[in-house]
Amino acid sequence: MREANINLLREVIRWNYQQYVKKEKSIDEDDLAHLEEVYEAYSRLGGNGTATRWMNELKNLPRS
């Protein structure tokens, strides 16, 4: 179950990374705050690696 949760949370981060970073869009403060909460849960479950890089790139996007 833990592994399934990690994978689901990672997918949420990946999808948003593709929607914002890959398409060179700005990100709304509320969307970023939500993603940070998702990432914190992901991290607490033991997730790390690529999603950490994705989050860093999402945090560096211009705000809309």
C-alpha cells in the first residue's frame, strides 16, 4: 500500500511538471502550495529522486 501511495503522489507531481515546466507556463501560488503538500506526503512516505528535481523546477517557475 505504501508503494502504491508513493507512485500515485509521484504521478501527481510528474503530471504537473509536464503541464507547467515542459510547456513553459507560469504556476499559480495555490497550485504550487498544493503540490508542495503532495510532495511533503510523498517525501514522508520515503519518495525521493526525480520528483525532488521536478519540484525544484516547479518552485522556480514564474508565478501567475
